[in-house]
Amino acid sequence: MVLLALSSNAQREVVEISAIDNPNEISICLDKKNPQRLLAAANISSIYLSENGGLTWTRNEQSSPYGVWGDPVIIQDTTGSFYHFHLSRVPGGNWIDRIVCQRSDDGGKSFNDGSYFGLNGNKAQDKPWAVVNPVNNEIYVTWTQFDEYDSKDPKDRSNILFSKSADQGETWSDPIRVNSVDGDCMDDDDTVEGAVPAVGPEGEIYVAWSGPNGLVFNRSFDGGKTWEKNEISIAEHIGGWNISIPGIYRANGMPVTKCDLSDGPNRGTIYVNWADQRNGVDNTDIFLSKSIDRGATWSKPIRVNQDSSENHQFFTWMDIDQINGHLWFVFHDRRNQKDSATDVYTAVSRDGGLTYEELEISQRPFIPNSETFFGDYNNIAVHNNIVRPVWTRLEGEKLSVRTSIIDPNLLLNGPTNSIKTSTGKNGGLKVKHPLEGLVSIKVSDLNKKEVLSKDRMKSKKGALHLSGTSELNPGIYLVEIDNGSMTAKGQWIKR
């Protein structure tokens, strides 16, 4: 099924990916070899594929001999293969008793039956996340094991486990426990949860999570064979990771761990992003802490959202553009609202988390319903200044998952170096720009392949019309204009 954009302008177009089967907890991955292709997944068993940069999507139902039961994770390895990790529900077996990995070698069109790991009797295996080591193509996964899910018995405990694959998900190492302090099994603040692995420049494996000791961190320098004996403290998780937000059935403030692998000035810096209520129970905020010494010490929490309101920001996720080291975030936001009405924002930092630029991307608020499970996280994928956040939205009683075709130049270059684009009646490109004098223009696709250019064009009052672009296929294009001394950039969405 193909779904089209709901609202748009040239700079940020909101696209409904799907509203089938009440989707939530969406994960998204951008194909680094072909950024026109995006793969996403949502609870419980939906797989979505876009081959035009996110403008339209098709949905498929994922199946596996081990069952498909949510908590989706989509990643891509260095060969271009995609992986869909999820929980299990084996027919006739135990509920979520293993983590399942299914691989696609045809760009997300089909998946193998998959493999699994973590099976340990009747114990529950929950909330995985995965990362690929770009040096050796190994896959690292961390998750939470419950002795018995939702047990009130203090003898039942939760732990953080790790496993890896060196053969593209065909086989997996025996799980290793990476925490020294365990948690209860209540799936609440004192349960250890939120383990998202990251890889360092020399193959280091990093992971942070939340639990009874707040936000903590561990690391391995030998490919996951051994870990620090005791966790390293990052910060208190004020209010815990299970945050109370009016109108939201359950809000998750668990940490997201990423490491800068770019060749920029912050290469090797580890970042942990989360939400908590250190500024008050009516003022949830988004935070970041970073380490420049491989996780030995951590900065004080830095607030990501830059509003001065005392309203809630929640459901955060972050990604790093590994080409330039920019940090990108997505989160739900109520700064402009007086009630439970909710918007969605993105933020970017170009200086290692010291300063931020923000943009509202949902274009209109929605009213949540505390009876509806919203999922536990949003997601965002970034590569070479292509930014695709995803989030869950509620209209009445109907959930949907959405993305925004963001023009990053709005935040990275500002109004003096950005352009606005539109499409003329004949399908040609119309540009409004801030440059003076004769200008040259270059139009490229998302693969950065030049499709058209013209030199020394005249433009009236900062506007020009490029008729030669009417022959181009519909899609997303990158537009760059210069007058010899200044350059302005933007994107064009051609229908």
C-alpha cells in the first residue's frame, strides 16, 4: 500500500508512513549506499520500504518461524544487507523467550526466516538494540533479560545481556551479562532497561542503560569478550525512566548511546541521550551527556531542548551523521501548548552538544489518549545531511507513524544561506534565494549525482525559474546556488 504526504512545504514535508494495525515504536534505517532507499519497522510486525527518499512507502507483514512480537530494530551492515531484530512468539512456545534476527539481501523487499539468540528456558528477552562494527562487519546486540516478566517476587531479577554475530546474523555468541547491579522484573524504574550499543573508532563496544542506580555505562575493548567489572555512573535519572506524562499511557526516558566515528573534531566522543524530570515533574526535558575519554568520565547533563517553558519534552532519540559528526535528535514537545496537545521537534548540534538549533516538524499538534499505548520510543536516521525522523501520532483513536522530509539547510545554514523552492505550473523548479548578481545553479539527486546545472543566470528580486527541470522524474533533489562569493542551499520536492 502506498501512502502519500499529508502536509507539506518545500522545506519539511510530513509523510504518513502507515496507519494500519495501530503502529508504534517505529525504527528507521537509511541505506548509506543508496539514500533514496529507507527501511522502517513498527509494532507488531509491520515492515515499510521507501525507494524515493521517504516520499511514499509500501507496507509488508513480517513473518518468522519464531513469531514476530514487536520491539523492532532496523540496521544495515557494511555490505548493504538490512537486519530486522524483534521479539518472538513461537507457536506453541513461550512468549518473548528469544531475540530474533531476520536479514534482507535485496534492499528490504524480502527477509530470510532468521536466526535467534538469548533462549534461556522460560526467561523473557526484551527490548533489544543492535549496531554494526564498520571495521569488521560484526553485529553487536544488547537487551534486557527478565527472570519472569512483570514478576513482583524480589528474587526475580532483570539483567543486561550482550551477544554478537561475525557471519551476518547466521549464528550468535552465547549471551554475556554486562551489568553488575541487577534490577527487579516490574518493567519500571528499578528494572535495568534501555541498553543501546555503540561502536568506537577502534572497535570499542559501549552501552548505557537505566535502572536502580540511575544512568550507568559499561564498555568492552576486546570485541565483547570481557567488560568492566563495575558500571561507570553517568548521571542520576531523576524520576526514573518510566516518566509520567499527562495523556500518555507510558512514557519512556531510557538512554540512547552513540559514538562519533566521523573524521570531525569530536571523533571518538561518546554521547548518551535521555529524558528525565530533574527540572520538575511538570517539566520533562531532553538531556545529553558526553565522554571524551572512552567512557571513563562524563559531562554534566546538557539540556537539548532550548525552550524556556515549563512543559514536557519526551520520547527522545538521537543519531550521529558519521560524515560530519552532527548530532540530530527527535522528540515530542509541548512548549507551545497549554494542555496535552503535542508537537514533534528535531534538534541538531554541530559542536559536540554544546549548542543547538531546533525545528518543529509535525506542522500541527495532536491530542494523545492515555488509554492508547504509544510505544516507548521515536527514532531518527541521518547520513550525509539527509535526515529522516520518525514518530507516532494519534488522530482520534487511530495511531499512525510518520516521517518528515527535512531540509537540513534550515538549521545548518540559516536563512542567509538557505533557499526556498517550489514547482511551477510546467513542472519546473522555482527558487527564491538571498544572493545578489548573476548566479550559477546545480541540481543533484539524493545520491549527490548532478542532474542539471546552469551558469551565470539572471534572477529578478532573488527569484529564478529553471525550466529544464520539468523533465526530471518526481523525487527529492538537492539545490545549490552560488554567485562566486556566497553559496545558498536547499532541497526541492518534485511531485
